[in-house]
Amino acid sequence: MFYKLGFVEDTDVSQFKLTVMNLENSLNTLDKQINVASRLLKFQMGMKN
């Protein structure tokens, strides 16, 4: 919206999109790390997955 009205530059929009993608990737990585840590803890405790 702000880009269409001329308040921000194209590079600002691209940088914002890149930041959003990086945050999404970080969240996905964190979810995977939590899953692995949980499975490792259960394994070390002798519990079934």
C-alpha cells in the first residue's frame, strides 16, 4: 500500500520481503530443532517416540 502511494522505495519493499522470508525460515528451523530435541530427550529417557 505505501509502495503504491510512493512513500517507500522498491528496495525497501524488497528488503522487507527478504526479512519476512528469513523470519519464516527461522521459525521453521526452530520447529524442527524443538522436534529433534524432544525426540532425543525421549530416547535418552527410554520412552517410545
